[in-house]
Amino acid sequence: MRAALDAARTGQRGANPLVGAAVLAEGRVAALGWHRGAGAPHAEVEALAQARRAGNDLSRATVVVTLEPCHHHGRTGPCTQAILEAGVRRVVYATEDPTPRARGGAQALRRCGLSVVSGLLAREAASLNHRWLRAVAQDRPFVTAKVAQSLDGRTAAVDATSQWITGVQARAHAHQLRARCDAVLVGTGTLLADDPRLSARDPQGRDLPDQPLRVVMGTTEVPPGAALRSGRWCHLRTRDPHEALAQLAGQGVRHLLVEGGARVTTAFLAQDLVDSLVVYQAPLLLGAGAASVADIGVTTLTQARRLELDREPVRLGEDVLLELSPVER
Ligand code: AOF
Ligand code: ZN
């Protein structure tokens, strides 16, 4: 289970949980697998495929997985079925799957005669996914907020010029992030200032295969010639992030990317609705320019909102990518 938990951390935080799996066969860890993110195969399917490729006899094998195997036809098939087809004897998992669509795997496997054990290292597994678990419990999309900023936390210079603070590689990464999300949201202020397309594009400017829903939030009207109208888009006439999330959940959005500007990002942060923060940190100073985050109600250091790194920082050209989760208060 420790090896499975380590493998789980390799995945991407988002609408799907981080999940890792190990196959125990012939007295050792025969294979490890992890879930790479929404749309990709689930952890146990990866681990079983790996074990099979290595030529292991699975008839007496155990599958160890950090989350109860799913029992639904989602973007991929049910893991319960993959486990049954592999012919293993025993399944050990850490925490229950709380989602109404996917849960029930343990019971289904027991009914088919497998030995199923739960609760191993459950606390560690739950803490790995506590933000995801919270979003599921609140029945709202998982929220990733993206900030591209100067070293001194600015997103524009004093005269409002803001193209380009980050370099080509960081921008390419940000477009891949858009493609992984179901929807990308900006406020009406950013819409009027930048007229963004909000599409996911490759460095040559071509659309990537997966395109997010483009969302504008705020009470100002969307101009008839706005660039984002060239794709699937919607306007949420509210300034309340809770209300916006409820409406998006109703449209089937499970992973929302909040792209700014500062007013919208601040509103989500102030309501503690950011589950994951992605920062592209550029090595330049803008001095008195616009700040990436405004008043979130912190007036003294003890009230500071603390975040922790989900993984090691990554260098993208001249810029640095930071992936963070807010620490529970
Ligand atoms: C598993 N193993 O590795 C993961 C599971 O996006 P889908 O349709 O592939 O399904 C995602 C849901 O499946 C997710 O919300 C969670 O309930 C479960 N995730 N289950 O057996 C895995 N990632
Ligand atoms: Zn599954």
C-alpha cells in the first residue's frame, strides 16, 4: 500500500482522485500502476496490464489499491470487471469511493467470491485526496486556479500591458492545462480587457483535440464580437463563486479552471473554493503593476493562507511552475 500511495502521487490533481495500485504475485510486488488523470486508464487496470506484460501468474495474485475499485462505465470501463477478468484472488484497498456513480465495487467483488479487505493506510490515502473528497462531498466541480505572475506577484505593468509575462514553454503548458479541464472561467473584467479566446491550442496556434467550455462570470454583458464566441461558451450572470459552481455542476462540469483576473481569483480564494493552485512564476519585476491576488481577508500574518507544494517545482524555460494545494485551516 505504501508503494501504491507513492505511485498515486505521480498523477494529476483534478476532477479525478490520485490513485495508485500494486499487484502482488509470486510473493513480491510484481507491478505498480497509477491513474494519470481524467480520461486515462485507472490505476488497477494499469498495474494489471503491467503485471501481465511481465508474464506473472495472476491466479493467486492480490491487487492493492489506494481507492475502492470503481464499479461504473465512465470514461473507461469498470475496474471491478478488469479485476474479475484478471482472475486475481484478493483485493486490498484503503478508502471507499464516495462518488454515487462509481461506488459499490467492494460489494460487487465480494459477491463474485473475491476476498476484499478495506481500510489499510486509510488516513494517508484520504489525506492525499482531501481536496477532491471535499469537492465530491460538496457536490461541486474541482477548482484549479491558474496564475501567471512576475516575481513580485504582478500580472500586468502599471499601464496594464501584460503580454507576455511568461515564456513560450509556460504558455504551452497552460494550454495543456486548459485541455485537461472541462471549463475555463474568466471574469467580465478580463473579458473586456484581453478579449481571450479561452481555447486550448498547441504552440503553432492550432486547436488541441480536447476543448473546454468557455465561461464568463459577472454581470456585464458579453460583447457581440467577443473572441470566445467562436466556441462553446456560456455566461454566468453572477459574482458569487458558489452560485457559479452550482450552475457549472448542473452543466456536467467536473473540473473548472479559474484563469482570472484578480477579482475572480480573489473571490474563489476568499471563499476557500480553490482546490489546486497552479502558478507560472516569471523572473521579472513589475513593481507597482496589478497584483495577481487582492484582498482575501488577511490582515495579519497569523491569518495568512498557507499552501503546500504538491510536487517539486518544474523549470519551464525561464519560468518556474509551482503546483500547490491550500493547507486545511
Ligand atoms: C478506480 N481506480 O484509478 C480511479 C478511480 O473519469 P472516469 O470516468 O474514468 O471515472 C473517474 C471516477 O472513478 C472518479 O470520480 C472516482 O470515483 C473513480 N476513480 N477508480 O477504481 C482509479 N481514478
Ligand atoms: Zn476504476
